[in-house]
Amino acid sequence: MNSLPLFWSRTVAFAGLAGWIPFLLGLLLTLFPALSPFDPVVFERALVGYGALILSFLGGVRWGIRLQGGAGTDLTYIVGTFGSIASFITLLLPINLGLIILTIGFAIHGAWDVAAGMSGRVPQAYARLRAVLTWLVCLTLLLTFVARLFVG
């Protein structure tokens, strides 16, 4: 049996997990606001902004895959842009609503990538990486949302 690694390399795994750190920091500083060296309003906006940036990045990844002749059709370019538009909208909304929209956006992109991996349209290692990172990010964003309800 030809087994692919969970991730392409330790570097890819490290880089992916490093991208999750700002989300984790957002959760921790929401739970323990007294530890935050940042202005809470500025930090909350920065957290949603970071989520918007990463969600937009995922649409760019899909464009890149398609431009190389990979998974999808020309519709991929249009659908890949929806994350960027949703991301922009999150910057204009109250923080809690922005967190929910980002969670939904990450879940949709993650499901799309996992399905593409299962059908062989993207590398299975990429799909596994996206599955792990999607679960981490979505769970962290949801926990941040819940924590904001009780702490803030």
C-alpha cells in the first residue's frame, strides 16, 4: 500500500499550525483579558481581520490550483472569490457576527478541500492538512465566540 504522509513535511505542518496561533491567542485573551497587552477593541478587530485574511488566502489557493489545471472548473474562480467577499463583510460587522461568518467560511472551504482530496482532484496530503487546520480554526473561533458571550 502506498501511504502518503499526514502532511507533506514537518515544515508544512509547522507553517500550518503557526497560522493557527493568532486564533488560539484570540481565544486565550478572550478567556483571560487581564493578560492582554493589547487594547481589547483593537485586538478583536485584528483577530477578525486576520481571519478574513486567511479565508481570502484559501480562495487564492483554490485559484492557484485551478490555474495550474487542477481541481475545478471556471466556476472555481467565482466560488473562490466568495470567501474574500465574506471576509470583507466580516470587517464591517459586530465581532460576534464576524466570528460566526468566518467559522462558516472556514468550514465550507475545508469541506471543499477535503472533498476534492477524497476524489483525487487535490493531493490527499493537502486535504488531510486542511481537515486538521479547519477543525482547529473552526473550534477555536466557536470557542472564542462562546467565551465572548460569557466573559465580555
